[in-house]
Amino acid sequence: MATSGPPIKETQAVVRLWTDWFRRADDAELADGLIKIREAGIDPFEAVFAAGVRRFEKSGEYIADGALGIVPWLRSNCKLSGGAAAERVGVARQLEHLPETQKAFARGEVGYQHVAVLARTAEHVGTAAVQKAEASLLKAAGTMDPGLFTGVAKNFEHRVDSAAALAEANRAYERRYLHVSEPSDGLVRLDGLLDAEGGAILRTALDAGMLPGKDDDRTPGQRRADALVDLCRRKAGRSATGAGPRPHLVIRASLDTLPGDARRPGRRTGGWRIGAGGDRPPVGLRCRPHPHHRPGRAGRRDQPRLAEHPPVHPAGGGGARSGLCGRPLRSSAAMDRLPSSQTLDPGRADDPAQSGLALSAPPSDGP
């Protein structure tokens, strides 16, 4: 029997009621309102959505829209990611065989994420095993957040089928990876996956360095990023004995900036200004030929490396060059004093003097 369509106006009216209530509510009432809108609205609506997805999948009507399956249809039409669509399909399929969970979900006694955990457990060990322990699992779900409940569900899976639980843990471990991108626009992007144990170890290590200090205006994400960098800085380039190379920065700057030319000073962008008028002395220019470079040998393109001999000051006319090899000079002394968290503006990108000069220096934590 055909209906007159979904109750859009009624649903929109309910949304307006809640919007008006949150606008007018006292601060002391907001907490209760957030709890009630989840229990009476958000989670029951998710339960209704699951029932609708289940019926829609069985009907096969998604084929009429050209979709190859229910998950692609949900992605295209319900503004869901592939993972979110697949999760909701899994919930819809399992709820049909877990009537007590379905009732608790509709009443708002458990949240959507609790139900998603139960659905995955049923997929792993079978709905029959979950049905036998459904009451105790729901009781646990009603007293803890989804993260803690996930641990309860995993323990249950291990008791029911330890071999399957071990296989799943091994599959999760095999999926681990970490990608660190090349710098782009001054930023490096991290992306990866860890198994549950590795994630717990990382979170514990980061949490230890995330406590905000006095007048700390960093966001939680910034504190987490700083804690990760601090952990890596302690271990960077060191063996078990503490030996090993230090990490190096590569900073590009104008040749005229380094000897202290007042016409081309380095600009402050959070670090120290280099050059005339700055709050650091002019950089000592140092050069050491490449081990395989012979001065005067034609055709060699080897760049000079850092050296410890006294600075060689530039000669007039052709820019800063070393008396040892006649090649563009590098700096080490002042860069060695530059904190790793500070950066220098490389100056004008269109300056011909910019090309080919890099300052290679290890970062330091102090002046």
C-alpha cells in the first residue's frame, strides 16, 4: 500500500522544536538536553534508519538507480563515506537477528556505536553466540562508553572463538603502516594505521607530554603534535648507546644575506635575523671540498661540505666564495645555534643570488 511520502514536515518541526529549546535553555539545562536528544532522537532515528536500510536492501530497488549494491547507493545518496555506509549495512543486517539489541537501540538505552560493536562481534563469531550472551552484553553497553565496550566485546569473541580472535588480531597487525609525506607548503602530512596494542602504546606515550602548561593556548591537536615531535627528537639518530648522527635542516638563503649585507638582510619569521642589523652576529662562511673534489679540476659539480676551518669572508664582485675551492660558501656556526622550532624566511624567490645555496645544519635546543 502506497503512502503519501515520508513525514518530512513533521521531522523538520521536531528539529525546529529542539533548535528553539537549545536557544532558550539555561546553561544548567544544556547537559540534560544533550542526553535527552540522543536518547529520544538521534539513536532512535539511527535504529529507524537501520530498519529502512534492511528493507531497502531486500527490495533491490537500488538497482533501479544504477547502483551495483546497497553500499554504493548509500554513499551516493545518503552523504556517507564508504566505511560509514558499510557499517550501517552491517548494523542493519545483524539487528534482524538480535531483537533485544534492536529494542534497546530504539529506546535509546544504547548508542549507535555500541550497536555497531555488537554487529561486528556477531559477524566475527556468529549471531547465535551473541544471542546467548545478548542480555549481559547489553547490560555492559549501558554502563560504559563505546571504547571500553569494544574491549568487552573483544574478550567475549576470544572466549567464544580464540582462534578467530587471534586471526583477526593478526590481520589488523598486518594492516599497519605509517606514511610521512615530503614537505609541501611548509607542512609534512602523516597518515597511518596501528593495531590496538601499538595504538595504545602511542597514545600513552603522547598523553604523557600533552598536559597543558601555564598560559598554554595550544589546541589538543597541537599539543599532541608537539608531544610526538618531542618523542622523536629524543630518539632521532641515536643508537642504544646514544651515539649517532644528529638530524639536519636545509635552509635556503640569499648569498648576500649571509655575509651581513645591509641591503639584503634575512627577514624574521619566528627565527633570528641573519645579516646586518640582526640580533645574531653575521654567519661565518665555511667550506670544505667534497672528499672526491680536487680544486681546479674541470667539470666537477660537487657541492662543498661543512668544515671546521676558520670562516672565509667573501671577496668583492662575484659573491661569497671560498679561497680553498672557489665555490659558493656554506654556513655552519650560526645555524648550529638556531632552534629546530624556528625558521628563516628564504627571502625573495626571484633573487638570482638565491639559487644553489643551502645551509645545512643540525638543529639545537638552545642558543
